[in-house]
Amino acid sequence: MNSATLIVEKKIRASRERLFRAWITERDFARWFISGDGVSIESVSLDARPGGRFSIVMQLDGQSLPHEGEYLVIDEPEKLVFTWRSHMTAGESTLVTVLFEALERDASGAAQTLITLTHEKLAESVIEAHRGGWTSILSGLGAFHGDE
């Protein structure tokens, strides 16, 4: 039984509305959702609505790595919940929740958001691989919005 939980947080200098939209807009999503060095996006299909499905095919060392799931909650701009299946979850459904918390503006007046990503139902053996992937993905989101 998969029961481990991973939490990754990142503060990004952008509004939560912009960051939330980047998660559910195909064109933008494909430009920032990179899980590590040498990984690229081969294809993205997002049907961003409760009950809608998504498919992300990553490319690594010439190998296609499909990731898929279903959106369970889309509460714009605060919360996104979806299932997540990939080769790293042995095709089993896991659960990802992404929270977008507006923070006080920085000294220059720019909006800031704390993103908290919780990935549940993971096997202990893949926690660190997912920590690295999600950390890289959130860094990509920050870079996409000029935060890094």
C-alpha cells in the first residue's frame, strides 16, 4: 500500500491568479513543467475541469515517459487537486494538491505567492525522486514568471 506523503513549498514573485492559470493553460504549462536536467516535454493535453483528464509526456534520454491523471478540484485561484499516475507510481493513482496562498507584496510592490504542493499515496521508495521532480517543476514555474 502506498501511504507516504511529500510536501514541497516555493515562494514565487507573481500573483496566485497568474500562477494558477499557468497550471491549467496548455500553452503555458508546456513551457515551464520540466522535472529536471535533460527532461523535456514531448506533449501536453489538459482538460482543466473537475472530471477532466490530463496527459503529459516527458522525454528523457530518448525515452517517452507518460504521466496522466484526472482533475478532482479546480478552485481558482486557491486550490488544484488531481490524481497522478506515471512509471514512478507503477501506474497506481496518487493524489496531488496544489495550494496558492497570496502573500504580502514585496518591497518593490510585486505580488508574491506561496505554493504548497502535497503529493499523497506515494511509495516510500519514490519519495526522494518525486521531491527532486516537484522541486524542479516549481523552480521552472518561478523562472517562467521571471522569479529566478
